[in-house]
Amino acid sequence: MPMVDTVIQNGIVFTMDDSRRVIMDGAVAITGNAIAGVGETGDVAESFSADRVIDAKGKAVLPGFVNVHTHTPTPHLRARIRNLMFGIRTVYRELGDAATSKIIYRNSMLSMLELFSFGSTTVKDNYDMAENLARAAAETGLRCVVSELVSEVDVSRIADGVWDYREDVAREKLEKSVRLMERWDGAENGRITTVFSPQAPDMVTEGMMLEFLRVARSHGKLTTIHLAQMEQEVRQVRRLYGKSPVKHLHDMGALGPDVLAAHCIYTDDLDTRMLAESGTRIMHCPVGQMRWGKRLAPVVDWLRSGITFGLGTDNIQHDMFTAMRAYCMVANHQINSDPYRSSLRRYAPTPMDALGLATIEGARTLGMDGEIGSLEAGKKADLIIVDMTKPHLRPLLEPASNLVWYGKGSDVETVMVDGRVLKDGEGVRTVDEEEVVARSQEAGEKLLGKYFELFPQYRDPSFLI
């Protein structure tokens, strides 16, 4: 009988394989960083002998969430003071590179702690000074796709309607992106990988966008970009190029299966068709859209068009259970608000569809579905155990429905990445949680203190949104 490191048994196993098989009394065998077998508890017990057995009775075992779009250095945005998102770059300049780098690292540690504690085992993360993101991923144990977020303009001035393009700035950051790839791609036994990330079509000129694509493709790497995210982006691209942001990228050959586009909110039917026909994949972040009360991404059109997309939490809170619910609410609202809703009802997402978006479809969006996203023999041992015995998750009649509609990140009891336990019933195993929280609190206070020093008018409580 083969010996394995761990067997998780007696759980409700959501395999998220092609058939979306759910094993009501299931087990997962793990050896090293890989899954050795999945099946009924009795069958796995007869097939493997284990050094350690975890009893998951009354609990759900499922692939770790694949969070396709985050900005981990930005928990300070929870303050939600008007203009803070744009003004923070001014604060960074005032503090200087050394202090900013330390703050970005500390905030990334906090967000990554939150991410894996709430069940995200893989994240796509991008921001300034991205080597700090990679370092935080290495220390916390997350599987992370990292990129330097590159803008050719001073982002802090966009709020005032000023786009001042500096090619030298973009080229410097492109070189920094290459150095990030050379240092971190494949690090931590392949747990950390890199891509290239020009920020948005209004923030990078056509020439630099093409240069980014050339470099990324020469290295066989993906390119990610914020696309059709804001009205001001749409206006600026139309002013410069006379077309929508999606059509602008399409016409320069900057769409395709190696391009991942975040948000895609301000689009029309032609844009959706170009995204679908090009094979471009979308990183969908519904919670932030709902919070702002603005236009929502046309997710039903994506479903009808066959676009591949996954779920992300962006930059505020990192609970994928909330993201799954938000996605379902948006889709249901769009269907029921359409005069042709009877023909669209087949696109109404089921709880299993939402779980798929948070796991295997997220992995497919990142091009990683051969390694993660489902519980199958040979895939990476990235999984979570969710306590289903809590009052808000009972009675347990339809487990997928309970998970999606009533689950919370705090229900995640055990998290494993690459066969390593990051969190279990005893707490966080990879980092000192109290220290991470304390250091991020210091960073947040320093950032906000400097922000109010530079922009005292925003101390007025009326600017809290």
C-alpha cells in the first residue's frame, strides 16, 4: 500500500473536476506538494497509508480559491476617503522610496494573510515596487502571480484630468518588470510566477503598449491590463484614438488568449464580441463595482459569448465568498431586468457555477488549470477545509448553496498550499499574525497622517464615502 503524507477523510469533497463531482463522504490523499488520490473515504483508506489523517467530518473540502485580481498593498483604502486612491501616489513620493517600499511590503503581508485565511490559495497581484509583493508571497506561503504595475503617466494627476505621458518612466518600469521576472519567476518551487502589467489603455500610449506585448511574448509571459474600468479612461482613449478602449487594443493586436483584462465594465456589444473572438480572458471584481453603485460589468453577455473569466477581490476586502455572492446577484439582476429574460434564464448562475468561477475557472483564466483549481490526482495540493457545522451553514441540505450564499471567509478552518498547511485549527502557521497586523497598522497610520498633511481639506468627515 503506497504511503502518503496526509489523508483528509470523511469530508464533503467538491472536486470541481469536469463533471463537478461532489463526494459526500470523501477523502483526499496528499504526498509532497501534490494530490495522490481523491475518492470515497473507504476507497482512499484501502489505497493509501498516511502519516497523518485529518478528520473532516461535517466539513467541506474544496480547491483553494483562485483570486484572479488583487492589489495587496492597498488595505489603507478601507478608510475610503475621497481621492485617497489617486492621492496616495503623492504620499509615496513625499515619503521616499525606502519608506514606501517598507509600507508596501507590510501592507502586502497583511492582505496576503487575509487572503489565505479566507481561503484564497492562488492570487494574481500587481502594484508598484512589486518585489515586495513577491517577498510577501514567499513568506506567507501563498501561490502568487506577481507583476509590476506600470503607468506612463503620473496617476495622482488623473483625478484632475491631466495625462502627462513620460516614455522614459514607462521604459524604466518595463526594465523593472523584466528584472522582477528574472529574480522571482519560478521561485519558491514554482509557487511564484510573474507576468507583465501595463496599467490601462489611457495610462500607457500605443507605442509602449506594443513594446510591453513584444517583451512579454518574447518571454512567453501573459500580459494583464485594466480595461474599460472607468468613464474617464473611456473618454481619454476616445480623445486620443477615436475609439473604445477595447477596440483600441483590438486594432493594435493587443487582445488575445495571452491577455488578461480586469473589469471590462464600460463596454458595448461590439467590445464583447472582440473580447470573445480574440480569446481574451477577463478578471471580474464584482464587489467593488457594487460598492460604488456605478455601472456593473455585463457578465450575462460574457456568459452568452463564451468568454473565460474568473473572480477577483481587487483592493478592499478579500473574501471570495462575498465575491461569489456578488457575482450571482449581478447576473440575476441583469437577467431579470432584461425584456428577453425568459431566453436568458439558462445563464442564471447556480451555486456550483459560482464555485467554479472561484476555483477551476479562475485557474483557467490564469492559464493554470493544468496545475490547480480542482481536486484531482497529479494536481498541486492547494485546498481548503470549511467548517459546515456553524449555525449559519445549517441545515446542510444543499452544500453548494450553503457555501455560496451563506459562507464566510471566517468559516475556512484549514488552508493548504503546495502540500504545506498555512492555517489550521491552531491558527496561522507561516507568519506571526499579531506582528503582521501591528506593522500594517503602523503603515496605515503613517500613510494617512502624511495624506492629511498634504491634503488637509479631506479631514472633513463629509469626504468619507
